[in-house]
Amino acid sequence: MVNNEGEIFILEGCKMDKFLTIVSFLFLFSCESKNNEVAISNSHLVKINPPTMYAVELVALNFFEDDFNLNTLGNPYPVVFRLYEDGELIWREKLGSIRGHHEFTYNDATAIISYNPESTYRIVIKDEGLITYPNTWGGGDWDKGLWPFNHLPDNKLYKGSSWVEVRCYPLPDMKYRSNLVF
């Protein structure tokens, strides 16, 4: 609508320039960029930015036979936990052929791992059979800026009904150094 003075009104009594200012203000302050959002991927992770050293500990596991393969004699294959950084293996922990609940004793399965926000991470929990089926592995993939061990549901990585409990402790006083590749 245009008045006698040639001013344009979008809403009754609201000039065009005020309307655009209000819309611009709402747009700028009501939208977040994807980079500022709390990231959720597989395990409801939160972005952490600075490179940091962590002590990562596998605390317990509970494996069900239905989630993993058996060999031709009906025995379970050993299960292995693997952590990859940018496609390179940086931690491998053999969890054994046991099924059921098992708790690790202190430092049985602990590693000092560096977190680099510019890296991607992948965790694979899989049996080591000669012939295994593709759907018999657990874990997940995490994009740049996401540390896989933060905010896991119940501190656990799930694979079907089976799980591995993980605890992660930041080491802020430890000097940052890159992970070793296997």
C-alpha cells in the first residue's frame, strides 16, 4: 500500500524500511548456522574445539551371541574394538571371545588419545571371523569437530543389544601430541 507521500507500507501503519529492519533483525538473531549447533550423531555428541588429550577407558562390556558371528564349530569369534582417526587405525583393543557381562580391571583397556577437531573419527566393534556378515558390527562415524566419547547414552556404545561401556577423562595439563598410527 502506498500513501499520499509515496511511502510504501507492508502492514497497516508500518513503513517498508521499518518492516525490512525488523525482518532482518529477526532473521539474523533467530537462525543459527549449522556450525554453532550442538551436534547430534549416533551418540548425541557435543562439539569441542581445542585439540585435547584424553584418557579413554573401556570399563565393561555385555555381549549377546545374536549380535556377533559364530565359527563353524559354534564357538564365538573374538570381538575387537577399533578407533580410527581420518581413516587411520589409532587404537585396537581385543575384547575376547567371551559373551555376557564382563568388567575390566583397572587399566586393562585404557589409552591416551588426542582429540583433533579437524579430524573425523570412526569406531568399529566387530568380531574377527574369517567370514563375517556386514551387519555384525557396531560403532559409528563422527564428523570433524565431534569427539566420539562425549555424551554417550549411559556412557555406552551399542551394537544391537550388546554394548561396551566407555569412560573418557580430559587431560588438560598434558601437552597435545598426535596419535600414533598402527
